[in-house]
Amino acid sequence: MELTIQTPALLFPAVSLLMLAYTNKFLAIANLIRKLYSDYERNQHISLIAQISNLRRRLQLIRWMQVFAVASILLCVVTMFLIYEGFQVWAKILFAISLVLMIVSLVLSLMELFLSAGALRLLLRDLEEKM
């Protein structure tokens, strides 16, 4: 299979959208942490340990999602350069690694999604118990 410069370029729109989504997730969690901190300052008897642990884990996942996505796009750019220079074998190897990094980023995104849904379930259960 001949790898053309258009093949790795196809990932650019996908990675851009993923990075936008990841950044939005990060901003949402940052706002939630600020709100929790503010709530804690007003009501220091509230137990927030479980929520803080969940948010810390989610932040770690989002950071690694971003790292793997950026590494993927970086390898796509290097792949395009190698294709331009005529190094097909190396271009194919780096493009394959780039795809694996994107897969890892997507798997981490899925894990973060499950953590996020779990946190919301806990909050809903707490609300139901108080009603």
C-alpha cells in the first residue's frame, strides 16, 4: 500500500474536534472544582472526599487524553514530512503509531465518560435519598 500525504492529513479535522471536546471537558471539571471549593468554604461540614477523588481521576484521564491526541497529530505531521521526503517505510510505521496513540486517547475518553456518568449517578442517588 502506497501511503500518500492525504492519508495522515485526514486525521487533522478529527484531532482538532477531539481536542476541542477534551478542552471543554477540562473546563467543565475546572468550573465544578471551583464551585465545590466555594461550597466547601461556605459549608465546611460537607463531606466532599468522594467527589474530589473522582474529579482528580477525571483530570488525570483528560490530561492523558490530550497528551495522546497531541502526540498523534505530531506523528501525523512527521509522517507527512517523511512521505514528502520519500521515506515510505518510516512514514507507514509512524502513521501506524499515530493511529495507536489516537486509539489510546479515545479509550481514555471512554473511561472518563464512565467516571463522569458514575459521579452523576452518585449525585442523583444522594438527591433521591434527601427527598
